[in-house]
Amino acid sequence: MEQIEPLAIELNETLRREAPQLYLALSALGKELYFPRGILTQTAEAREWAHRYDATIGIATMGGEPMHLPSLYGHLIGLSPREAFDYAPAGGLMELRRLWQEHQAELNPGLAGKSRSLPVVTSGLTHGLSTFADLFCDAGDLLLIPDMNWGNYRMIFGTRRGAAVTHFPLFDPSGRLDLESLRERLLSATSRPKVLLLLNFPHNPTGYTPDHREAQGIRDAVVEAAEAGANVVVCVDDAYFGLFYEDGVFRESLFTLLADCHPRVTAVKVDGPTKEDYSWGLRVGFITFSHHEGGDGEAVYQALEKKACGLIRGTVSNSSMLSQSLLLKAMRSEGYRREKEELFRTLKERYLEVKRVLSQAAFRELFRPYPFNSGYFLCLKVPGVDAERLRRRLLEDHGVGVISVGSEDLRIAYSCLEKEHIPDLFDILYSTARELKDRP
């Protein structure tokens, strides 16, 4: 077995000294990670100091700009060749990282005064979740997720990292968030070296966001487990953040409540413009860390950022420069907030139309929607009807696509339905479900 690199030892010693509980929460891989000093470091130095000739990085240049094909560059407007074709730093463009941190602080006033790192750029949110898993998850580690969840979590944490994935009910029988089940699962894990908790609100697949009481209840359950001796690492997946359609929901990220909350709690925020800024294919995400310790917080976060950057360097090398440049320009543009608000209103109109349609007596008789108030989706329980059979019948007989997510549950993404098409889809869904229920 290879010996651990001196640079990793140096980072580990910083974490062990300044944040011992966080150090203990790292995976074996996380402890071995470091950001290499070499070509990238020397290239960064050359870009600052090599005013005569820079022969360091493996790109081709001409006239001081990256070489490029006119057939590619001709499709890009408002970007320089360097903004489009150059390599980005492993951790992402520094200007974008700082701007995203400011953006999140503006949207989450509860972060004021909370200790947290500078966001590190990832190649989309899934890559951010994978980065979190590699840093903190070993084979056999307990991962708590709701019983209704995004299916890719099992691939990222179970298949790739060998986590012992354990579920807790998302809702109790009354339709409220099942805080007591979450609390019980956390408290039952206090004898383990650590417990990983993954939360995603607005929730995929149900489209639910907690209210203020429920959000505080999640935070209280985590802190209670930490007080009981658990080393809790919480990942907040904020993929659908900001798409809140009802008054009374908790409109900030749960990260604001969990950040800097207890020495035994490490909070990690994974977010990005994917859904927030309607830029799914750009593949830009961010990962931010928060830990409450009495030591040198800046040194702790620099060590974590270097480990994350080393992991990125060893997998995707760096995230797309073109995508980062586009996002940076968009966020600086005068129309950024107005354009987002316009698209948000369109999604809210679709949400309200779904609520109107489902309020009709016939639909209430056949469907039981799970609580939903935000995001892209809703889930329907169709009691007495096999969800996969219903899905196949809708697709084959009517050309309607939905997702079966349980024996009697369907997920419907109203985000990709025009408002005027929503009544027709539910009419088709109703008639097909009624037919299967009456003639099983």
C-alpha cells in the first residue's frame, strides 16, 4: 500500500488540530486527498509573473489567445477566446466562486455571521454530491435519506461508495414531515463513528418544502443527535432552491440552520444554477462546507477546499470554462433577476393549475397527492392501481410519459407541461387509472 502523500498529511494535521470532529468524519479517501503542487501551481505563478514568455500550460496559443476553430468560436457572442476555450482552475473561476457566495448570502439572510467556506465549482450538482460522497463516505457508513428520494442517490452513495443506505419516512400518516422518525434514526446511530444525512428541499420527487416549524425541527433533531455523541455530516442538496410557490414555507436553505450549529455537525451545501437558472446542460455546480469549531476556521476551510480541488483534479480535472464564463456574465447582467422572476411566474402558474385540477371531486376520489408546494414535481398515490402498469398503459395507449416511483405512486413533472395541457393530461390519467381499477 502506498504511503500517504506529505501534502495530504499536512492538510490532515491542520484539520486534526483545528477541527478534530470534522477530521474524524472524513473518509479514508478524504484523508488521502490533497491538491498537488506541480504543473498547475507553476502555471498559476507563471500567469502572474511570466510577462515575457509563458511556456507552462498544455494549451496552444496564437497572438496571446487560445487557438480555436472559427467554426466553434463563430457561435459564441460576447466571449473572448480565453473565456471560452482556456482551462478553468480546478476549483473554478475565483470571481464566480465569490459571486456565487454573495448570491447565496443574499438569498439566505440566515447565513449572516455563520462560518462557511468559499464555494468550490463542480461539474454539475451530481458531481458535487459525488465529491461529498468521496470526501466523507466509506463502505459501511450509515446514510440516512427519506423513503421517497432521487434514485441516483443509491448509485452515488451505495454503489460507488458502499454506504449502508437507510430510509426514514418523509411524511407521517397525517401528511406532515415525519420529524420524529428522523430524530429516532439519528439518535439510534450515536454509537457509530459518524452518520451521514442527506436532505433535498424542494424535494425530488414530491415537490415539498418544510414550513418554518418543520425546518427548525430538522435542525433540532440533528443537534440533539450531536449532543448525544453522534458525529453528524449533513449534505443539503439544494438543486431546486428558490422555487417556492406558497407562503409559510421555509424560504432559505436548510444549510442556514445547520451551518456552524454544533462542533459535532459538519454541514455541506451542494447547489448550482442547473434548476435555479434554467441551465441544465451547462453542468456547473458548487460545494460549500461549514463546521463549528473553536480553531482557525480559515485554515480548516482552505484544507477542505484543497482536498476537494485535488479530488476534482483527479477526476474531471476542471469544470467547463465556457459554462462558468456564461454563468458569470449572466449573473452580472442587468436582466438576470427580472428574467428569473418571469420564468418563476410561469412555473408557479403551472403549479396553481395542477392544484386547481386536483381539487375537483372526481380526482380527489381516485388520486391522493402527497404534499407539494415547490419545485418541479408532484407525486400521486393511486390506491389499488399498479403504478408501473399504469405508466406503461399511459405511454403505449396515449403517448403520455410519467414516472412510477413506487408500487402505487407516480411522479409528474409539471415543470415541462404547458399550463393549457395540464387538464388534458390529468383527464387521460384519470380515465386510464379508472379503467385499470375497475378492470384489473
